Amino acid sequence: NAYRYAGVVEAAYLIENITVEIIADGVHLPKPLLQLVINLRELINSSVYRCNEKCGNK
């Protein structure tokens, strides 16, 4: 059952000294994964970029 195993996104958080880049527009990642990033933001090297209409936001 694939729902019981961490996927690529979750596995990335297990690698030390990794920079994680996400598109936080609610389309590319579901809200629970965005919440995971928010909860772990102090533990990961993260940058925030604003998404505009070119990303699909209007």
C-alpha cells in the first residue's frame, strides 16, 4: 500500500543539509504537505518566493 510509505517529498526532509524548494500555491502540493513545511521551517533551509499569475494564480 503506497499510502503507508513516505514519498519523495517526505524523504527529502530526512536528508541533512538539503535545500527544499516547493511551489506553495495549493495546486502543486496539497495543504497537509504545505503545513508540514511550515512546521519544519526552522529545521530546513528554505526560501520563500511569491507566486504570480504565471503560476496559475489570478
